[in-house]
Amino acid sequence: MQDWGRFPSDWVEEDGLKRFAWGRVGTRGIAALRIYTALAQRLREPNGIVRASYEALTENANLARASVSAGLRLLEDEKLIHAGK
């Protein structure tokens, strides 16, 4: 049996993917979408909090640490995530 989580997708239905177009953000957009998917797969709590280390994200998204950093920054800039510090 699969353990499913709800994927936050309202932003996609509102043409949010256009914000990640290659001509606008380049490879950061690909990294951000891969990270967003990796984070969404970990989403289980109704409050929307997801905990993931850089090591987990590099492995789950198959990205270098620098790409994870750039992708996370873009997701924060687009207000899709808020990294608690």
C-alpha cells in the first residue's frame, strides 16, 4: 500500500509553471521544480511543514548541493516555500 500525501497544486492551475520558464530562470527552474516535488513527497502534516536536509534533497532530487541552494532560493522568491531558519 502506498503512503500518499496531498500535492499543493493550486499555483499550477493558476499558470504558476510559467514562472519557471527556461528563458526566465534557466536551470534554477528545473532544480526548483525537482526540489518542490521532493518536498511534496515528504508532506504529511496538515500544517504543511516539511523537514528535509540538504543531503536528502540532493539525493531525492538528484541535484548538486549548489543546485539545491539555487532551487530553494527560487522557490522562496516565488513564495512557494518558506524556509524556517
